[in-house]
Amino acid sequence: MTISKNLMLSLVIIGTLVLSCSTAGSKGGSKAKIGFLIRGFVIDRCAKERDFFVERMNQLGGEAIIADAQENDQLQIEQGKQMLEKGVQALVIFPVNLTTSAAIIRAAHDKGVPTIAYESLIQNSELDYYISADNRKGGRLMAEHMVKRVPQGNYVIIGGDKSDRNAILIKEGNYDVVKPLIKEGKIKVLYDIYADWTASEGYKEMKRVLDLSDIQPDAVLCSNDGMATGIIKALDEYGLAGKIPVTGLDAELSACQRVAQGTQFVTIFKSFKKQAYAAAEMAFKLTTGEKVETNAEVFNGVRNVPTFLINPIAVEKDNLKEIIIDGKVYSEQQVYSKN
């Protein structure tokens, strides 16, 4: 869809919210101004991560400027340029598109502004830093829990968008666990595909398996909660929801509700607070010249990007209360709501 220049400008203005703290910040008592470009609040986690980012920036003495790209990559590029015009000293980007977002990196570097990719790695660019969860470990965790429940049988593996490096890492983590069992003949993979990260794609791919295969799957390794929503809808139409275990990742509220109800077996939780706090701290340090902490390097097609990875946690019914409710991710009322 083409967006006119005037409409784009109005969307940028609507989509940008300036949030300031009251205390003085970094250099010479001035307030560090940090931009956070977010792909869209249609994803549960994004609103929480925005709030945690702002909270930590306020604690540090900085000013957070937040923009919602509404899942539109061209809008996000315009928002990035607008933030640079506002004089941000560092830019954190949760990208809509992993390739076109390179334009934001170029624009930032033209103004001498350091950049951090958040959650998804921006490709083919001189990106300065990257922060995410350890997604390969997340893929291993979901598979480890699944093989304990289903140590042998027919598996379906549905990964996310292959253009997203996270999708590849999660599936590599899956295979770290299941490959030895495949060689032993204990597990057979009926269907293995990369799809989009959406419920509609999960539904379509699961329907394809159920409609076309004569063999019923025993387990579904799904790479995120969005696709799991559609997969479980398809299983429900066959009377199989809750009977065939399904994994997910992101600990979306709907997924936690399904874990409580027993229709989703596990979701991988990547602490929104830890990741958003770490991004705020990294960005703030870039404005003060302090040393930035990293624990990995990831190649993005141009350079090995210094990276900080957060450890994920597997959430099942048994530890749902401890991790999600006691950890104040969602309330007990939210998780156990039937809506």
C-alpha cells in the first residue's frame, strides 16, 4: 500500500510520543535524549517493553522518545529521520523490516548517532549493537520440554519468517535436541516449514497437515505464540486442541491463558523487563562514553555486531504462576480469564 507524503507525516506525528523524566542526565547536566522505534503495539509485548524502557530511562536521568510504526516499514524509516532531526543521541530500533531498516542506520550514522537493533537483527548495515534473547537456547528449551512429554512419535515443526535470523536460530535450537532422536528412529518429522509469524499462517500450515496427511502428528514445535494461536485453532476444529502439545515463544497473554487452560503446552518467556532495561542502559551508556556490556557477536551480512543476549525461560502449567503471575508479567485475573 502506498502512503502519501502528507498522510505519512500525519502518521509520524500521531505515532510519536515524547516521554521525559524530571531529573538531569548525562553530559554536563544535560538530559540524554534516546529514541526507541517500535514496530507496532499490535504485539502484546511491545507496550510492556515501551513502558519498561521509559521507566529505566527515567531512572537513569534520560529522556525517551517513543514511536509506533504500526507495522509499516516506510513509516518507521520516516519516524527514525524525524527523531534524528529532534537531536536524539542514540537510537534503539525494534525493526518492522530487517533489510529496509538499514536506511535508518545510514541516516543515524550520517549524523554520528549510534544505533542498537532490538529483538531482531537489522541486516546488511553498519549496525553498532544488537540486543535480544538467546533464541537458539529458546528453541532448545521448547524442544527439550517437548521430548520429555513426547519422547517418540510424529513431529511437525513450524518456524517463523526465514528472512528473520531469529526464526533460523529457534529452529536450529529445535534440531539440536530432536536430531539425535531422529537418527535413532524415535522421532519422525512429518512436516517442517518456515512461515510468517502470524496466526493466519499457523492456521494454514496446520490445516494443511491435518487435511493432507494420513498420519496424525503427536507434537507440534511452533516458533512463536502468534502462529500457535492459529495452530491451536486448526487443532480445535479437529477436536485435537489440548491432545496434541504445541509450543510457542514470547509469553503473550493469550499464550499464557492457553497454557493455563491446557491447549498450549509451553511458551518461552523472554523477560520484557530485562531486555527493555538492558536496551535503555546500553543506549544511555552510549551517550556518556561508558563501557557497553556485551556477551556475544552476531554477523549481519556486513559486520560482527557486538550483542547482548538475555536468557529465556520455558513456561509450562506447573511454573506459570511462579514465572508469570508472581513475576508480575500478567495478573492472575488476566491469565485465568476465560476471555
